Amino acid sequence: MPSEKGKQVLPLLERARLEYHQALCRDVLGIRGDSPTNADASSSSSKTIANSLAKKVATQARVQLEPISASPQELGRLFTEHTADFLKQTFEQLGHVRPGPWVFSMSQAAPGIARYEPYTHLAQLQSLVHDLRRTNPDVATFFSRDYLITPDIVIAREPWPDEKLNEYGRLPIILRDELAAYASLRKRHSDQPLILHASVSCKWTIRSDRVQNSRAEALNLLRHRKGRAPHIVVVVAEPMPTRIASIALGTGDIDCVYHFALPELEEALEEVGNEDQRDMLQQLVRGGRLRDISDLPLDLAV
């Protein structure tokens, strides 16, 4: 799409994805030793695929890969931050498809999902369980301790006042307080909480069973809600499809897994000729369990 000066202007998702990759190459995707930071140094297959993938991402982003010495924890934090920036930049531009206003948060504060509808009841439940542990610890062992999970990225929307709801159409939507009195979209009181729209878990690499905490969080979000379930997704940068499969395969908990550079990963696997990894990637993609990061903003608008 040409601009007024004759230069090409990239569409929103393409430009945002390019800037996302540039930011990752600056802070997260770099070289440590003889392999990229998302490679498993103990696996020759991981290193081979990750090297090809990193080169393709850097070439597309028009940057050079640099040495990075950040700890795995810091890499994970930065990956989450840049992913949140990408989602905010893109999803907020889809207001004509999914009106807001939207709130993006990476807060790890104690209340967790209890700050949002439909999970506000969990704060009271957690308090009751806490008191029970002090007075009757034997009984308390029957109750879960994982009510107040804290997703890596939360997308929530603000309820609307009646004036906003009634702006559209020839007739008002609602005027009487006794009707639609419990709809969470209707902001009838000043302390109405935000509505949880999406929970996003970010995994720079997949190394062990710890990745299953994303599935555990998803199950908690589904089991403990009092209302509609939010979008529940995972974003990964893992280069090996067989490891991505450990969280992507199966249905009923996580909506879908999104790779930070899926087309580049497909090209990397073609280049290195790893048939097992390529077959698994095709299974995940064709089965609707793995998509590219550019798909995520549009899926969140559904």
C-alpha cells in the first residue's frame, strides 16, 4: 500500500510483527555461546533448528543477532513485555470489531484474577480458606490453594455506563435498573470490576514439566469462573515442535498456542531437513493447535 510520498506503508499487523521481532532481537533473541538464547544447549536438534530460525527472524527484521547474557528469568520477563506491547498495539486498533475500552496488565499482585469478573468471588473464598488453615488445618487440606492465579498478561475491558450503551441505535438499549440488573457489561455502580477478556501465558522456551503450569492455570480459569470463560492462550518461542506439542496437543483447556515466528519456523525446518519435527509442526498447524503471533489479535476479537 503506497503512501503519499510513494513509499510502501506496511499494514498494521505486518508492521507490528516486524517491530515485535526487532525488539526481541534487541533484548531477547540473541547468541549465548554457540547457539541462540531459545535453544537447548544440550540438544543438537534444538540448536540446529534454533540457529536457522534465529537467522531467518533476524533477516526478516533487518537486524544483526548480538550476544545476550540475560538470565532465563529475565529473558522470560522481556519476552512477556514485548508480547504485551505487540498485543496492545494491534488489538486496540480493532475497536471497530471489538469495542473497548481495554486494559492491559502484567501485574503479579496477590489478588490475581480475583480483580476481574467473573472471578471476584475467589478473593472471599481464598480468605475463608486462609482462615480455615489457622483454625482447622486438617479440613483445609481438602481445598485448593491455587484460586488466585496471576496470568503473565491480562486483557480486560471496562464496563460501560448506561449513557454509553444507549448511544447506538434509534432506541435506548436499557433505561430501567430492575432489568439487565446483573449484566457485567453494564456499569451500574462505581466499584464495578473489570471484565476478564483474555489470559495470555508466555513461554520463551519449553524445557520441562513446568510448562504444564499454563495448562493448570487454564483449568483453574475454567473451573472457578462464575460466567463466561475468557480467551486462554499461550505464546511460545520454542524452536522444537515436539516440545510445543506438550502444551499444544489436546483440547478443553487452552484455546490455542501461538508461535512468535511460525512461518520462519516452518522455513527453518525445511532448511534443516528434520522430518520428525516438521511432521509434528504440520500436525499442530493442521489440527488448529498452533498459529502465528499475527493471528492472535484477530482471534482475541472473536
